[in-house]
Amino acid sequence: MTTRSLSATELASRRAPAFGGLNAIALSIEIRRLLRNRRTLIFTMIMPSIFFLLFGLNSAYANDSNGKGAYGNVSAFVLISMALYGATLATTSGGAMVSIERAAGWSRQLRLTPLASPAYVGLKMLTSLVLGLGSVAAVFIVGGVTGKPSMPVWLWVVSALCVWVGSLVFAAFGLFLGYLLPTENVMQFLGFIMMLFSFGGGVFIPLSQYPHVLRDIAEYTPLYGLNQLVHAPLLNSGVDIAWVGNAIAWLIIFTAGAAWRFRKDTARV
């Protein structure tokens, strides 16, 4: 039996794809797979909208200002808060779905493809952002239909973009959970953890109503900086560098955690 060495043309054709395999086709496949998961869609789009209807339609909020210089009413403040909760819940859920792929052996199959590890992580984060965008749009549409939130048109756009882009932090957190926890537990822990983060960061209850000790602790929680940043345009109060530092620090921590667990997981594949 004779063997034949590969020609230069054949070798060139087997080179790794550009960007490690991250492309529009792979992204579209991931998005279609995600949209078929009806439970996740309901959990991340309908629940935050219901929360807004429960907490944001108080008749007093329509006439209540957020303070001197603010651009909108309290109902608009609640709208942004619920959009943030929904977006972070969506991106976390989207990232955590990697646990299902691990259980099904999909991670092993991907190791046989040219898809590079960083490209795979980037693909999951981009897919999570698509789910987060849907959640933000759902909450803002519901808020617009009710007519209770009052703020300039430009602020609707800016606030939605701030919430959506900021939710990237929790796409990394979802990947970390997906690689850290077994499939049968990850979604159970996810909802509880995000609820704690939301209360700790002042998403559900303004931090001004917390005891002084809890306010000090809240400044170090994952949702604190992001929550302050997405409300800053509405309140017209400027941006504190500590808020930016908090959001960036947690993004680095979650990304490092996801990369660490990814390496541990693929090392045994």
C-alpha cells in the first residue's frame, strides 16, 4: 500500500478558516437553534415585561419626576430597570445553554472541526446578545404601548442601546456557569443568582432605600455599576468612574472564569 503526500494546493485548502471559524453562517445556525428553545424565550422576554406591568404602571409614577434635571418620570426609570434585568437574564441564559451542548457531546464534535476555541466563545457571546436584544425590545415595546414611561425619543434609543451593550458582561457569566455547573442544575441556579444580583445591585429596589451597610456592599456586586450606568442618561447626573470600573472588573472576572472552565472542559475531550 502506497501513501501520497499532500500537494501545496491541498495543504492550503485545509488551512484554518478566517477568524477561527467565526462567521455569519455559524452565527445564523446558533441563532436558529436558540430561537427553537421556547422555554428560554418565554423566560427571558415575557417575564421582564410582566414585571414592568406590575411595578411600572403605578399611576403616581407617571407624574413623579426622578429629581431635578432628570429627563423622564419614575415609570421610565422602572422601564430601564426591567429591561436591564431582562437583558442580563437573557444573555446569561444564552451563555449557560452551553451546558446542554456539553451533556449532548456537542463539545466533543466541535473539537473535530476547524472552529477555534476563542471563536467558539465569541460565537456564544454574540448569540447571547441576540437574545438580549430581543428581551430589551420586548420590554421597551410593552412600555411604549402602555404610554406610562415619559422621556425624549432619543433617550429611548440611548437607554436601550446602553442596556443591550452592557448585558455583554453577563453573556460571559452565562458561559462561566455553563461550564461550571452540570446541565440539570444550571438553569435552577441561574434564575436564583440573577435575582440576588438584581436585588444587590439596586435593580428592583433603589439603593437609597437600603441601609447604609447594604449600600456599601452593593457597590461591589456585579450589577451595581451596570445599573448605575444605564440609568445615567435618564437621570442626567453624569457618570462616576467607579461605575465603569465595576462593570469592566466583572466583565474581566467572568470572561477569565469562562476561559478557565473552557480550557478545563476541552482538556479532557
